[in-house]
Amino acid sequence: MILGIETSCDETSVALLNDQGEVLSNVVASQAIHELYDGVVPELASREHVQKMLPVLDRALAEADVGLDDVDAIAVTSGPGLVGSLLVGVTTAKGLALARDLPLLGVNHLEAHALSPFLEARDLEPPVLVLVVSGGHTLLVHVKALGELEVVGRTRDDAAGEAYDKVSVMLGLGYPGGPELERLAKNGDATAFDFPRSWLEPDTLDFSFSGIKTAVRVVLDRDEELRREPRSRDVAASFQAAVVEVLVTRTLAAAERLGVPSVAIAGGVAANGALRSAMETACRETRRRLVIPRLAYCGDNAAMIAHAGKLRLDRGERSDFSLDAQPNLPLGDVPNRAPSRKKRPR
């Protein structure tokens, strides 16, 4: 049995998987305090993790109806993420593993997201192209095998979920704003505003979302009425349509280039209904299988950490007790955000 711990940002989560990889419990405690500041405050996040860690652990064990004596290994997110938040999880995992003489497995948060579609879709076989899209990251990951992942596309600035949150704050919807912005967009006209789609160079699979965020701000600054309903609905719908179009188009272009038969979406933005619907249509038209984890496994959660940890354990991998928090831990050998390609002076 694998116990997973996730504390990379502002979700405190503990999960338990049995030897067959079935989820016995997956407890996630969110931090509402950040709503006051329209974004995550790192110091507050780490303090909240300290307060919530043991109660969440106890609840996860209770829901699984097991005790620590039944646990065979500890998996924990070691990066990327907020360093203070990561340290709470890593320290807890190391303490449990050391006290009970259990194997310790440090897990890359992005690897866990990329592998989360395999958690329930047991018949899913690599190669698979996974769009990892969240508040902190936007990546295209080519899963060649469960132990071989390659990043083929990255954001060069804002993550898609980050843009959602910032536009949500501009519209007075608060933070986190993804669900509220999606709700507002449902009754809006997605063609009301022609917000920019950043396609970058013809050969790239990278993303850029800072331009659309700025474009929304310019439109709102010109007309304050657009910040209020009913007109704000059109802003939300037009913004969402632009982001979804870029995500879907880039993903299908990558799938075509790599020749993969299956596509998956993971990360918090994978819960967005407009993205799910558009990706379903695109995959159906190109005769590709689409896999999306259930909502509970889209956002940050410990079930995906335990799952990735189990795969590592099954391959005979272990982490030693020098394991530390790595806030900028890349997936593979490239940074998680691509550098901007500056034009050469003429």
C-alpha cells in the first residue's frame, strides 16, 4: 500500500493506494484564506499546510480503513512548487518513512499530472500526448512509456490557468476564478471580442497567454461597464474561446506531428467544460482517443502522487533521505517554462 502526500501549492492532500493501484482514499483540503489576496501568498500557504497536514493524514487513513502499519511506502511531491509548501510535505514524508523504516519516493508534481490519466484508464497504453494545464503550468508531454516522458511544448510566460485567474480578478469574480469565469461565460457571446491568439513561430508547440491577459485589461479599462453583467459575460466568453482554441489547436498539432493515437488532459484547467467539449470534438474528428481524469484527479491531489510513486516503486526506484524540496524541478532536462525567442536586430 502506497501513501501519497501532495503540498506543492495551496492544497493539502493525502491519499492511499492499494497494491493493485486502486484509490482507497484521496483527501484534499483547500486554503480559502488566499481569496482575500486574489492569489496564493506563499508564507500563508506553508502555515496552512502545517496546520492541516496531520488532520488530513488521519482522515485519509480513516477513510481507507487502514493504519500506518499497513503502509508499505511513502510518496511525496518534491517539486516543482512553492518551497515552503513543499518542505511541509517532504518533511512529513521523510519523518514517516524514517520512523517506520519505509521506502521513500520523491515525485515530480508534473510527472504525476501527466500520468494521472492512467490512474483510472487501465487500458490506456503509451504513446499518449498529455496536455498538462493548470494555474502554474501549461505543458505538452509526450508519454512514450510510463517511465519515459518528454516535454514537447511549454508556455513562455503565463500558464493558461494563471490567465484565467487574473482575468477573473479583473472581472471582480475573485480568486481562484476558473469555475466562476466559466459560469459567467456560458451565457456570453464568444464572438463579441476578437482577443488575440498567440501562435508564435510556425514550427513551435509552445504557448503564450500573457498577450490575451493584457488585451482583456485594455478592453476593460476602456469601458468600465464591461466589468459588470450582462456585458461581462461576453468578455468572459470571448476570453475563454481564445484560450481554449489555442490549447486544442496546439495539442492536436502535436498529436499529429508525433503520430500518437491517444490524447489526454490533466491539471486543474482540465475540469473546464469548454475545454473538455472542444477537445472531445477535435479528437473525434481526428479519430483519436481522449482520456480526461475525473474532476477529483484534475486538480492537485495526492492520489496522482501515490500513483506515480507506485510506478517508481515497481521499477525498483527509491529516494534517499537527502530528498529536499525543489521549487523549480523540471520535467525532464528542460525548464518548465520556455524562454522567449527574442528577434535578432536587423
